[in-house]
Amino acid sequence: QVRPVESGGGLVQPGGSLRLSCAAAGSIFSVGTMGWYRQAPGIERELVAAITRAGSTNYADSVKGRFTISRDNAKNTVYLQMNSLKPEDTAVYYCNVKNVFGSLDYWGQGTQVTVSS
């Protein structure tokens, strides 16, 4: 069993930066791909970025060049560095952790990111 715990959301002005963190509590041998999704009101949850245990990354086109995902396997923690934030990045951001087989998904409780002047 893996329990993701997020931190780092908040209010930031357009052009600003935020860093999200997600620590996956639970069995260290269970953690595979880790990622971030977001959901704005009235919009389906979408993938923002994901990173495999080996470090391969995948980004949504809307965040390429602005967001960077990274992880610390020793700490079972994934990070999302968000730069040049735009109002359209406003959403609840959810951490997603898959088991090593990719057969199970674990979700965090979500953290609000608001980009507004």
C-alpha cells in the first residue's frame, strides 16, 4: 500500500514559480511511475507530467519548457517545479503513484494552485 502526501501549493502571481512535493509513504518496493495531474473546475483531470523510476519523463504540451518533474527514489518523493506560471495553470494538482507493475494507482488528496494577480 502506498499513500501519497502532497505539499507546496498556494497563490502566486502570473510569471511566478511554485514547487510541489509528494512523498509516497508505504512500501519502498512498491513505487513505480510517479506523476502529477491537475483538474480545474468543469474540466476533466489531465496529466501534467510523469517520471518513471529510471528517470524518463513525459509532459503535457501546455507545460513543456515551464515545468520540470524530478524524483528522489531514496525518499520515494516526486517534485514538480513550476515556472512562468499562467492563470490557466490554476487547478487542484494531484500526485499519482503507480506500483512497479503499473497495475495499481494511488492518489494524493490534492493541493490547490492559484495563479492570479
